[in-house]
Amino acid sequence: MDTVKKSKEKRKKQLGMDYGTASGRLRKMLMFNFAVDAGHKCYRCGEDLKLTDFSVEHKVPWLNSESPVKLFFDINNIAYSHQSCNSAHNTGGGLLKTPEEKRQVKKDWERRWREEHGHPRNSGWRQRQKEGKAVRDV
Ligand SMILES: [Zn+2]
């Protein structure tokens, strides 16, 4: 085993998790602490921020904007919010302007859902397969 892989294994063993997972978690905790110390509340609902339901988002969506890079890195465009409030906004489209943007967000969500759960058509197919099998077994 090469040394890089060895040290990776060692870190994983001692942390009890992947190093990437651990450092990601640490970064999130740091950002959460900074946000709370600076007196930030949820950008969406105004309640106290929670580490277990914490997200960093862009106030003005950078994607498909006139200046994506500028908006993406603009510190003043960053807001802290509950993950749940952020998600609710993204599916409901509270601040989204056009039906076109809403459709795009919905599409993105459906795609993400399919990546995690498989295509809805597949689960239906599996269900029918099961039912078909049950009939044959009788
Ligand atoms: Zn909230």
C-alpha cells in the first residue's frame, strides 16, 4: 500500500469516518458558529439558526443570471438559513420570478430525487412485477 493511501486509511480509522466527510462537517460547524456569533438569523423565517438544519445560500440566484461569477462570490449575496426553509423556497418558488424559473427548479428537484431514489417509473414497474409474481404463485 502506498503512503498516501496508508495515511488516508489511518485518518479514516482514527476519525471513524471518511476524512472528506469529517472536514466537510467541520467547515459547516465553523460557518455555523461564525453566523451565530455575528448575530445572523434564518434569512427566510427569522428564527434562530440550527446546526442540524443549516444551509448557506445565495439571496439572488446566480445560475442563469447576467453575471453568475460576480453573484456567486459576492459576500453580500450570501445568506444563512434553515435547510428546510431553503428547500421549501426552492420547491414552492416564493421569491422566484418567472414560471420559467419555477419549472427549471422543479425539474432540478425531480432529477435530484431520481438520482437518490431511482426513476418513479422503475419503482412502479417493480411493484407490478411483484404483483404479477404473486398472481403466478397462486
Ligand atoms: Zn428558517
